[in-house]
Amino acid sequence: MHWILQENMFQESEWLNMIQTLEKLELPFSVHKVVPFVGTLEPPVALDTNNVMCMGSYSMRHFARLNGWTPGVFDLFDQNFEVQKKHWGELMLNFDSHVVPFAQAKFEGTAFIRPIDDSKHFAGRLIDGEEMAVWQEKVVALGENQSNGLDANTLIQVSSNKKIFAEYRYWVVNGEIVTKSLYKQGSRVVYSPIVDERFDVLVNKAIAIWQPHDAFVIDVCDTSDGIKIVEINTINSAGFYAGDMSKLVVALEVFNAEQNATHKLRV
């Protein structure tokens, strides 16, 4: 595949890891600026093949779709929280969430909020009810003119605050765990490739029940109520942390080759 990489998207060590992996495997790649929200590339690129993989901001999905690139971006926009909840139920950390338009969310004390989809309107966060009310007033006043696309009608999930001991990211391709990483211990950011296999058990259980796409990222956490699913993310736009990018690149290359072979057999 030809790999399209967005410049300044990933941390320096992650970027170096990806570049070295592509060079070692002698895979073609190019580096581009990405125009926010529309996803067009600078400099532009014309590719004769559909064997294209994009790594960068979520907005790249628009340009990948426009050009008919495959795999392009493994888009999870339609696999929102409500869809995930139908499949994974109480395996999810925020199973107790209620879904409301942004402007209608009302609560006392502190709650966790995030958009129900992978839109990136804002990052999931804990917020106080009074701070939330101030933010809502600003968003309503701006209407639909906010640069991140957030408006009064954006659907968000609101859930109770949970005690989380540690958080882990898993990269899944074609139903298999490819690599994994610790990325947070308590409130501290900590990257480590060492992850207890008991977390694998939950991830494999989730995969066996349902998969939102052929490739995706799933975050899980350790809590006082046991191991839970935090969320899913688009694999093209997820941070690398201490994950093994050489394993991820190989897994995606193999998957694409198998898909192409299957398509040729059908034709």
C-alpha cells in the first residue's frame, strides 16, 4: 500500500517509529499537511491505486472517501456509543450514560461527558455542572460557527464519575489483537508495552461479540468494578503510545492483501 502520513500529527518518537517501520519494509509513503475539517492534502497527491492507507486526523476520511481509496480510513463515525452499548452492554465503563443534546445536559456535581460518536468535537472529560452551564451558553451563542463543529444539538453522553486505576489501548485488525499499550496510570500519563493478559481476556470477549470495523482501536481500563471498555477509536487517527507500529503496519498490509486476493477471486 501507499501510506499517506499527516505531518505534526503524532509525537516525535511515534513519528520516528512509523517512518522507520515503513522504510524498513520498503513501503511507499508521502507526508502531507491536512486541511482541517475537509481533509484535503497539501501537497496534493494523485495515486493510481486503491491500495492507500491514511494515518492522521479524522478529517482525512472525507478525502479518502472522495478518492475512493481503500482501505483509506476505517471510519467509525456511525458506530457511536448507542450502537456500542447495544452490543457490549455492561462491559462498557459508561454503560449508565444517558444521551442528550449538548445544550440540554443538566447535572449537579461532576460528570463525564463526550460526543456519542468519533466526531472529535471535543475530547471526553470530567466537568462540573456549573462549568458545563457556562460552556453551554457560549456554544448556544455561537450557533453553528464553532471551528470544531460543536453546536447545541450535538448528541453527547453524560455519565457518573468512575474511579479508574489504569487505562490501556489495543489495536485490533481482522479480529485479532495486534499490539497493545498502557497509556495512563491514575492521573499520570505512562506509556508501556507491558500489559497484563487479563485485559486481553476482555478485549477478546468484546471482539467475539462484535467488531465495529475490520480494524479499530479499543481502550479498556481497570476499575473497582473490574475491567471495562472505555471506548473505541478510529485506528487511523489513534495515538501510538508504546504500541508496536511494525506489527500494526504488517497486520494492515496483510489484511489488505487478503482483501484484494478475495476480490480477485470473486471477479
